[in-house]
Amino acid sequence: MNPQKPHSTLTTILLVLLIPGCAGGPTINISTKQPIKVEPLKVDLAMRLDVYQHADPTVSKTVASGSTTVDAQQRMRQRMGEIQVFKNSRLVGESSSGLLEIRIKPPGEYGAYVQENVDAENKDRLSAMQEIAAKKGLDLVKVKADQADLRRQQAFTGEWIEVPHDNGTFVWEQKGVERN
């Protein structure tokens, strides 16, 4: 008797039984009578973002000796966001001398804080304008007028600016806001 024969017979029988079973097998219905309801995912997210700026020790700083403008500009850049908040709140405006002027001083500690920042900003602006006048050989009054023009142009809509009129006077207006 051939030992291969029982094995091949068994294989043949299995194939005959399996092939028809796979071809016409039972149908499984996976649909549902009601739509599946999925509750929306609710997330309560609280986030805090702290940004730190560290000096790069590989970069060497070179500042021209005797230049206070670099320091003044750096301080003005650091307080720029706070000054913009004051402008957006309509507490301060850009005057005809290129300096900030408090239009409405809040009471209490916040008013003192606004005054302190405006004074510091004006001190740095004046220092920068004096250095520009000295370097370019211009009159300080001319530099102040030029700075005031520049700051009026850069002001956002609604900010207080001191605008020149034909008769030589200046009037406080909110930029881009029509008065009746």
C-alpha cells in the first residue's frame, strides 16, 4: 500500500468540503436598525504658556561706546506691548512733540503705573531724538516734528493723535474716526 495515497485522499476530501463552504457561506448582516449615536467629546482645556528668552552665550554683543540710543530703543521695544495696551484703552495718545501724553489717567495704582510707563517711554524717546538731532546736525524741534508725523502715520484706527490744523494749532482726534 502506498503511504502517499491515504494522505492525498484525505486532502482531496477536505478540499471538496471546504471549497463549496467558502463560496456560498452564510451571510452576516452587520447593519443596525437604529443609527449608532456617538456622544460628542467634551474637553475642558486650560493652558498656561510661559515664554523665556535666554541670551545666547556664543553671540558676542557689540555696542558702540557712548550710544544711549541703543539702550533707549531696547527699553522702548520691551515696553512696546504695554504702551499699545494704553493706546488701545484710549488712555494715552501721540502728541505733536513726538511724545506720549496721558489723555485719561486711571485712579489708584493703575494710574500710577500708566504714569510711570509713559514717563519712562518719553524719557527714552527724548533721548533718542536728541541723539538723532546731534548726529544729523538738525534742530531738536525739527526731529520732534518728524517723529510726531511718523507716529501719527503709524497709529492704528481709533488711537488718539494730535493733528495739526491750518491755523498752526494742534487738535486731539482719534485716527480714522469721523466727528459730527
